[in-house]
Amino acid sequence: MSNSKSLLTAVASIAASAVVVRSITNEFVPQEILDFFHSGLHNLSRKFSTRFTVVIEEFQGMSRNQVFDAAEAYLTTKATLSAQRVKASKSENDKNLSFGVDRDEEVNDEFEGVQIRWKYICKQAESIRNKHHDMNSSLRSEIRYYELCFPKKHKEKIFSSYFPYVLERAKAIKEENEAVKLHTVDYRDYWKVPGIKLGHPMTFKTLAIDAKLKREIVNDLDKFVKGKEFYKRTGKAWKRGYLLYGPPGTGKSSLIASMSFYLNYDIYDLDLTTVHDNNELKNLILAMSNRSMLVIEDIDCTIKLQNREEDAEAVKNGDNKVTLSGLLNVIDGLWSCCGEERIFIFTTNHKEKLDPALLRPGRMDMHIHLSYCSFSAFEQLAFNYLGISQHKLFDQIEGLLREVQVTPAEIAGELIKISDVREGLQDIVKFLHNKKMLEEQTVMSNSKSLLTAVASIAASAVVVRSITNEFVPQEILDFFHSGLHNLSRKFSTRFTVVIEEFQGMSRNQVFDAAEAYLTTKATLSAQRVKASKSENDKNLSFGVDRDEEVNDEFEGVQIRWKYICKQAESIRNKHHDMNSSLRSEIRYYELCFPKKHKEKIFSSYFPYVLERAKAIKEENEAVKLHTVDYRDYWKVPGIKLGHPMTFKTLAIDAKLKREIVNDLDKFVKGKEFYKRTGKAWKRGYLLYGPPGTGKSSLIASMSFYLNYDIYDLDLTTVHDNNELKNLILAMSNRSMLVIEDIDCTIKLQNREEDAEAVKNGDNKVTLSGLLNVIDGLWSCCGEERIFIFTTNHKEKLDPALLRPGRMDMHIHLSYCSFSAFEQLAFNYLGISQHKLFDQIEGLLREVQVTPAEIAGELIKISDVREGLQDIVKFLHNKKMLEEQTV
């Protein structure tokens, strides 16, 4: 006790003396002398050092540092060999685990006898400006860099031989793992690295556009790729612009994917509504890699690109957004030369709305009109879907296609229904005839055109830290910290793997596997566990509590797991009613084991954990219902869906039920079909009809039938298009996204109004943004997914939302049919026949009554004999009321 008091007294005395000394020093000693003193200490520490350090920052000015990217790739092969902590990750579409260097970790390497030490450093830096959306000035982004340290005497060898070796190895590693990546912008206004593997199956071989146009595009791309000397000779930047225009559903997204796979170029998908100003746009273009494509979809809708005479007025009024001049400068001005072999692709449904300055050669070099379905496009679709290249009805279909405006997406929507080729093409003929008649009626009646559719970090410093920062040079502090770290590493026999919850924008499957696996281990060794049970669960379940350790053993190796949860400042204030003190959680597992068993852990234990987790999940198979939490992530693990409805008990028209079940069966078995036809493995269902007709029950039935989790999304809680994109990407495969009352949750204006909404500061989800994530390139970053929208008023929805490829099957849940009544009678009364059934069938043809209303009456019945008479009376009363209303 007395020793503690003495120590505290001594510390207080030193602190007080230091404050006095600092005060006197700052008051009487000139700054020049203080600087000289600090410089002397710094030089003294350098004088005795035999080491040399190279700093490799993530960015070189405004562009990505290629040496940083090379180091990142190269060290994936070295991380597990010498680092104490590595990051393990795996996305659903990856075959193998990948390992990377964790922050502030060191990796040892050897090159021709020289010992080399790499260190990956991440530092928090204050945001350099306020965000344009609801983020405050305390937002902090991360500065990342590598330090390469080696003996001074080997500088020549490192610079002349080791660096070229690292660059060459990194190039080879990237080529081995070659895959087209899809990039978007994160909250720091940087491209998310490494991006998402593009899963779109479309290629030029299966692309259904006019055959002549396809050849022209391929020839143009070939000429561009081989044109380095041509562009150099003519003094032009090695870039090319493509404008894809035409009606919705004509294949713009599919063409982009085909071009990307043909050239093996990454895609940088840019939503201009998320870009703050011209400077930010410039930084994003510069940060793109060479041999890549920039895609801006619906260029006429994402923002209002005013003509250049209006640019100055916009800036004068404080509307410091991206301007037309700013966009033109980065794609065709001096800044466009700060990279090479790049392609710019803009898409629009309305070319006539674009400023002519955007369309000229040098900006949009090739204008590609993707129009309605030609016969050559139909032939490709018929081959993709039906495997046929000729049929007796082809001549008739060719003639009809000349007279009817129908998109390839609509034809694909019809072809996918066909099970019998002989009869199926007759349905195509009928479909085209009906389209022709509808168009003629539309012209006759002069009907109106369809409208086509957008954190407070505060920290207090202790006195000792303040004094240290004031008087001790940063280099000495770093040297001291590094020494302690190296000392602990030198005597450590342990190795740590860090398993984070997210891998970029997607959930880390290793994290989910660890979570499932540890439910069987938690109660055996942890000091604290979480116990839970819902009303629908039969048994208690136990999980690892935060910051708890769990011991495991594998083939004689002692392994320790630790579950860590850290509070991180919210990266922005929420747009709904949450204040700036809101904090979100960073979760990860640490897996620690003896170094000498690394090979066994990586080659045997990890696969064992993944396999056991899969088995555990299958044993506890239950449909889960997910919603969005305050952090804009899906709540995990979700709520067990307790809805009792199945197709066996679903009360809808029997014929319609069979059609839905058959469609779901065809979808689930269609992996090779979707791959062959170049379509993303997804399907959209629009459920429409009056309230009470069974839309929610049908969703539950579909979910239980397929055993797919449901992700229930309320669009009013989604801040913007980027947030929507991240939520769709975070969904698991084999799942359903449900947006109920799509016409009511937010105002999905038509796409001409999107730019106006953004201009007015209403930076919400737009129709273009929604369409792009359910049917654009981003919809391919997952597979076996179903999108379900519900509405009571189909006529209020923008036609762009309804076309095949978005909502593939429109399911009209109307008033109660007799077959639906029969199902309800069996569900509620256990009867399949009754003398009053004929009378009830007749009344149901004359009365508009919903299944919910019938169910409401059936539930009242206690005596079947008298009860059905009450149903007859109820229907008679409904009929009389309707007649009086008329």
C-alpha cells in the first residue's frame, strides 16, 4: 500500500514538474532551439541504426500506388509463414480460403540471403472535408501503407533486384487468380478494393443482339486493344467511349458484361449521385486501374447534367455538384491522359436528352443503339433457351418481329416458360400477335405515353501521453513501440488468425462457419456463454459471449478461439431518428495455436471447421427472416420464420398454385440453363391484387418450399443507392429479397425525375438505383436469389420495373375463387365436400370477396352443418351491398 502511494506521489511530482518545464520552455525558449533539440535526438537515433526503411503508401498523389497493390498480392503468399496474425476470408463464390496480412503485423522474407521485414500499417486520419450527405466533420478515414525494412548495406540489391522480383511475382499471382472484378465507391470516396468477383454469365457467344452489330462491336474492341502505337502516333489518350442507348430490356447491362469478359477488364460502376463535386470525380477516375471500364448507367437520370452555360450559375448558387464541364474534363480533357487502355461506357434510355457536347467523338466514340428484338437476336435467344437453330414457325416470327416493338427481355421472358418446343413457339407467335394488336389499339386511342421511370470521434489524452507527444520525437516513440512488439514476437510460440465478419462488402463465410461451429464448443470451456430460445424453438441454444475464449483440440493440437466485439464510431449520422453518438460494432474471431502446427491448421483444421459448420446448419435447418439494423447491415442470424403457411394449405386458385410451384422448380434446377443463356441466376416475382388476397402467405409458402431465408427490406430505411447496393450484396445465396407495397414505401419516381430529386437534396433510393441492383451488373454478384415485390396497385408502378428480367412472373392474387374456398374449407373445417358448395360456387362468381374475408367467417364456425349456411348468408349480404353501391 505504502509502495503504491509512493509511486503515485512520484508520478504526480514528475507530471507537475514536466508541466512547469513545458510551460517555461514554451515561454522562454525560441522555437528554433526546440526544433534543433528534436532534430539532434532524431539524428542521434539514426546514427546508430543499421537498418533502412522503404515506405509504400496506398496512393501516389491521387492515383493508386501500383507498388502497394503488388506488395498486397505478393504478401498473400508469405503471410502465413511468419506473421503472428493473418486475416482469413472466403466469399460464397470463392473455392478456396485466402489469407492476408493483418493491420500492424510484420512478415519476414528472404531474398538471396538478405533478411527483409515487411510491416502493414493502418492509421486513422481525420476526414479532410465534410461529406455531402449526412456525415459530420469528425468522420475518419484510414491511411494504409507498407514499411519494408532491411540492412542498409543491401540497398543496391533490394532496389535493383528485389523490387522487380516482387512486381513480377505479384503480376503472376494476379494472373493465376484472374477474374473480372466489379468495383463501387465506399464511404471514403475511394473505390472499394479488391472489388466483387463479377458473376454475370453473359458472353458475346450468348449475347442476344443483332448479329451484324455484335460483329461491329467485337471488331471495334479488337482494334482498340491492339491500338497502343496508333493512339501514341496520333497523340490521343488510349481510351474509348461507348454510348449504349435504347429502350429498357434491350441488353445494355448484358453487353457491358460481355465486353468486360471479352477484354478481361475490371468494371468500375459509378453512381454520380454519390459523388460530391468535380474534384472527387477526378480523384475517382484517376484511382481506376489501367485496362478497366468505367460504367455510368442511366447517365440522363442519375444527376442533372446541365449544359455548360448553366455550370457557373450552379456553382455560384452553392450547388457544388458534378457539372457537365467537370465530367467532360475527366473523360476527354488533360486528366483523361493520366491512365491508359480505359473504356468509358454511358447508358441511357433517352439519347435525345443528352447534351450534344457529351456525344461527340473523343467522348462517346461509338453510339450503340440497342433497339427492339431483331430476328437474329431472336435466333440467338431460341438457341440459348431451347437449343434450336431452325423451326417451321421462324419465318412467321421473323415477319411479326418487323411489325412489333418487343424487347429481347420480353422474348426471353416468354421463352423461359416453354417446356415443349413444338407447342411453345406457337405461344411466341400468339404473344407477338397480341403485342401487335395492343400497339394498334394504342395508336387508335391516342393513349398517353408510359412514363419511364435515385460520427463523433472524441478522445481525451492522459497527462503522460500529452507530455510524451510534446517532448519525445515520433521516431523514438515508434522505435520504442516496435522494440516492445518485436520482443514479444521473439519469444512467442503462438500464431493468430483473424476472421472478420465482412470481406469487403460481403459476409465472410469463414466467420459464419466459426459462429456455427462454436455453438457446439461454447459450453465446454468458455467462462461466459449466451443462452437463447425463441417461442418456436424446442431447445436452448448457446453461443460465445463477447471477448470470451473457447478451447478446442484437433489431432493433438490445442487451439484457442476468442470472440471480439469492438465499438467503432458510426461513419455518418443516420438520416432517420438516431443521433450522432450512435456506435456500431466490429466483430471478429481470433484463432490462436502453436506456430509449429500451422500446416496442419491451414490444410486440415479449417476445412474440418467449414464442413462441421455446414453439417450443423443442415441439422438446424430453418427459414430465417432478416431485417436491417441501425448499422445498415442485415441482422444476423435473423429470426426463425414462424409463419405456418405452405403450398399444401395456401388458399389461392389451384391452377395458379401449380404454375407457381412449377416455375420455382424450374428456377431451382436451372443453374446450367442460366449459365448457358448468359443470364444471372435470379428470378423476380410481382405479387399484385387487392389487400387480403394472400400475398404474404404466398411469400411464406415460397420460402418454406425452397428453404430460402427471407430478407425483408423497407426502402424508407435505406439512405441512398449505394446503401441499397451494399445490402443486396450482403444477402446470402439461396435467399429471397422481399419489398412489400413497393408503390407505397417510397416514391419511386420515373427515371426522368431522378435527377430532379437529387438536385433538390432528396438523396434517397431512386428508381434507376433500384433497377440497377436487381437487374444490372450488381445483380450478378450472387446466385440463386429471388426478388419479390408486392403491390395493391400494379398500374402505379413504372413499366421499367415490370419487364422480364426484373419481374419475370406477374402473379395476380385476385378475389376468392371456388378452388381457393375449397382449400379454406378444408383448412378450417376439415371438409372437402358439402351440399352447399354448388351454391357457394355460384355466389363467388358474382361477389368480390377476398380469401381473408372468407377465412374470417370460417373461423367463427363451430358446427359445420349450420356454419356453411352462415357463409351463404354472408355472400348474399355482400352481393346486395355491392348492388346497392352500384
